[in-house]
Amino acid sequence: MTRRRMLTEFGQGTSLRRQDYTEAACRAVRDALWHNSINLAELFGRDKSEMLIDVEIGVAVPERVDLATVAAVFPYGQVSVRAIKGGLDVPRSDGKAPTVIAVAALSVSFEMEGA
């Protein structure tokens, strides 16, 4: 069996005032999910639980993302989440905690036979 990527989607999320990297990441994932309505599993006669979902979250401070909370956004599939340096912290004019911007890249794959 070979792992074959079938879909990649992107999203953006923010935490405007609380500097909550996890919430910004979850919003980015939801944004990416809302961009499509592809019934990928059904298209290939597969169960949704067979979906292999790889998530990369880009934020300025990756260690502040709770990966399990981000993975819990998905209602099905085998989810793997990784946070990397990216996104953007935007300073606020009032000097308080910056606005956090997270970006998400979701890739959906299946184990499939053949080349």
C-alpha cells in the first residue's frame, strides 16, 4: 500500500486580543475545512475513518499551540498535527498582547494500492 495525497486545503485564523495560539490555530483549521465540501472518502468507496489527515500550523510561537486541541476539531480521520514557525504576531497600538495570526495547511491522504 502506498500513501497517496488526494487533497490539500489552507486556512487562516486569528486571536485578536488574548494571544491564544491554540484558538488561532483551531480557527485556521475550521477556515480550511469550510473551504470545501468534497466527499473524498465516499468518492473512493472508503470509510471516513481511513482518512489520513496531516495538519501543519504556522504561528510565531509554535510551542504555545496545544496540538491535541487542534486535532479535536476534526470529526473523523486519523489526524496528525504539527506546529511550525510561521504565521504572524501583529503588534497592537495600545501596547497590549499582539494579534496572533495562524495559518493551516491540511493534507488528506489514503493508503491505496497501485502506483
